[in-house]
Amino acid sequence: MPDDIKILILAAGKGHRMGSTKQLLPYQQQTLLGSVIELANSLSLGKPLVVLGYEAEEILSTLGDVQAEFITNYDWSKGMGNTLSEAVKAASDHKTNVQAVLVLLADQPRVTRAHLLRLVQAYLQEKYRIIATKYSNGGGVPAIFDKSIFPDLMKLEGDQGARQIIRNHAEVGLFVSDDEEVWDIDTPDDYQRLLGKDQ
């Protein structure tokens, strides 16, 4: 695998609808965030860059000696757009040869390695500047963004995520996930559904 694709894991939000810190929810002998970091490392693209915010110190203390780099977005309350912008800036500053970023969310633990590998392979074929996951209402993350898109990502503010950028670009490849179960764990019901799927 190429090492010029940097994985970004967005894990800064408070998760108001969950009623607790969802990054810390137990899942598969670890936490939701821990499972996504493990998935990221299975791609052999180098250490993922994890962006923390709300309860950053507590979350970090639960992860032990995981293979990841961490930054804290102290403006996490401004929304996911702000966190993604900070993540891309950090990735660009950290490693000068970054050609693209693969954006993952800490609350999508059912994303499969096979789906992410398909996104990477599609990007490497150089047909598209954005490779995104297909949803009923368009494209979203997990998604890969070529460095030519970085300026747009760095301008994101507030709660505006990457979806509008995906929608605005013509050079986008959309791929359906393996089991069409790329869904966010936002509420207690979502979490119970997740646990039920793994029984």
C-alpha cells in the first residue's frame, strides 16, 4: 500500500444524541474509537491521524499503546467541518508528501476493510479526485480526497462536513459499501442495534 494516503479519523464531537461519550462505548473488547483505529491500521497506510476534542484526555487514557497519532481540536464545538479542516491542515503540515486523505468517522464501526480497500484502489487508478461511499442521498464518508481538494476542505466551517464538497465536484467516484451498513452510531438505539448485529 502507498504511504502517501493519510488516514484521518474524526473523533472530536460530543455526541449530544447519545447522552454519553460515544467514542468510549464498549465494542468488541475495546471501544468504538479503538475499533476504528484498528480498522485503519489494517490498511497498512501508516499511522492514522486521530482528531480528538470533547473529553480528549479521558478518551486518550483508554486507548493504551495504539498505533496512531493524535491531535486535539480545541474548537471541536464548532462542528465537524471545523474538525475536518483542522485534520487536513495537520496532515498537510505533518507530512509533505501526502497526496490524499482517507476520512473515517469514529462512530462508523461497521465499515469493512474490503470497502476501504476498494476506495483506495479506485483512487490509485487516478480516475477521480474524490472517491466516496454511496448513500441514498449522495456521497459521504468514508471518502478519499486528493490533495487538489485540500484547499476546499481547509475552508470548511461549522457543522458543514464534506458532503457538500463531494456534491460540488464532477470528478467523484461513488461506491456502495459491502453490506450497505455504513451507518453512524448517534443514539442509544443505534448502539443497541450495533451490539445486536454482532451477536
